Amino acid sequence: MSAQDNAAALRVEPLRIGGQSFTPHASGALFHEDERLLVVSDLHLEKGSAYAARRVLLPPYDTAATLARLETALARFKPRAVLALGDSFHDTDAGARMDPRDAEALRALQRGREWIWAAGNHDPQAPAAFGGARCAHMRVGEVILRHEALGEGFEIAGHLHPVARVASPRGAVRRRCFVNDGARCVMPAFGAYAGGLNVLDAAFAPLLARERASAHVLGRDAVYRVSLSACRPD
């Protein structure tokens, strides 16, 4: 997506949530400059192998692709700490199924920085084979970062995998996005095989003040702000 794709699209500024400033990245990560904290959500590592076990065959490259995207974000921001905001692993056996090369790639990304695994509904406990701290949620100022938003106070969450469908002169495009109303931000899924839920779906209504909310759509190299009025249902 480019700025020409939609007249309402603007190159995004840092997202403001609860008095804190977070920089969105085209990978789907958020970065908090003061804390040097990189936040990613819903990596869903080993989703492909989980589907293969049920005879739904997908190319077995999702973990490698997801980790490569994460490496790009780490190189861009050089964070002190990384918070993986839940559903980092597609299920509780994902670590055991991981290719040794992918497991070593993940460990390499962890080295030299603090790493925090927040609990998700798919992975209430991250595999013990990968180090780092475990938590239910984390606080930055008044903002609570957790996997699933509760609709209380200031929150950054994942879980819903938001996507925006936006009309353009060449037809509609459907892209992963952040959605933010200043009190609550729902992050896009970071995982290569993670699906997406349209931001106009009823699941978002209890969490966001629609009149203040915007979608921050992931482009190839940038993130673009789009009003929800410019978004279309699937």
C-alpha cells in the first residue's frame, strides 16, 4: 500500500496511548523509545506444523519467515528488551516440533537482551527450552500490555489479529493493521500464517471508541493511518 492508494491514508506518527508514545513498524512491531522496548504479538510459531499434524498441509516455513521478520525489526530498533505479547507459540508442543535451525535462530535473537514472554490463550507457558521471563502482563507507565484486552484503562493487546480492508483506485486492499483510539491499541498478528479479523467486526466494538479510532495499516516499508470510515467490511 502507498499513500496514493487512498487519499485518506497518511504516513503514521507514533501512536499515543495513555500518555505513552509507541512507534509502529511495518513488520507489525511497536517500539517504546524511552524503555527501549520492542513489542510483538501473536507470532504463532509452528502453526504450520500444527496444521500438518491434522493433515492440513502448508509449506513448513512459517517459523523461519516469522523469525526473519522479527530479526529485521530488532536490527531497526536495537531494543534493550523484547515483549512477546502472547500466542508466541501456536500450542504447548510447538517448541518440541521446531526445527533445530529455527530454535537456534530464536535463541540468537534473544541473546544480549531481556526477553519477556506474556501468556496467551495458545501458550499459557512458553516452552522451557527458550529462556526469558514469563508474565501475565506488563506495565509501561499507566499502560497495561497483555495478550487479550479487557476493555479497562489504557491497554495494548493482541489476540484479535486486526486487518483493514481499504478501497483504492486499483481496488480494495486487505492488510494487517494496528487499531488505536488513544486508550487502547490492538496489535496485528506478527506470525506469517496468522489470520486476520476485520477491524469493523463486532468483536472490536466493546474495546474501542469508534469515533476516535484509526487503523494503522502495514505497508511494505511504512505504516499508514486510515480512518475507520474509510475501511470496508469483508
